[in-house]
Amino acid sequence: MFHWIANSRSGFVALLMVAFIVGFGIYVLPALLAWSMGSPQRLAVTLLDVLLGWTILGWIAALIWAIMSGNGGSFDEDPPPRREPWMR
């Protein structure tokens, strides 16, 4: 299978398309997280990701902003206390 990819033009094009799709998915990951987590700043995170995501610092800033704003600004939210059925 790898022989087909390495030695043919169509294999190279297929590999290039897969790499482009994976790279694009990683590039827009902060925007996707902001939209899926319902962040109130999802448009701003998307703009930051699109405009400055090509820089490593812009992408990291957008990723942190998306995670922090979608989680209510805290990484360490305590889950609700679990109550055992016999403790009512």
C-alpha cells in the first residue's frame, strides 16, 4: 500500500489532501471548541484563530481563550456532590 502512495502521482495527491484536511482541522480547533462549548466570545475567538492562528502564539491564545470562556472561566469546577440513595 505504501508503495502506491510513494511511487504514484495519484497517491501523492491523496496523501496531500489528507494532510491538508488534518492540518485545517487542527488550525480551526480553537474556533470549533468555542462554538461547541457555547462560549459567549465565540466570534472573537474565531476571528483571533483565523487572523492570527498561523502564528503559534495566536493559535495557543485562541485555544486557551476558547477553553476558558466555554468553561465559565475555571478549569477546576467541582462536580455536584453525589448523594447515595440511602442518604435522603
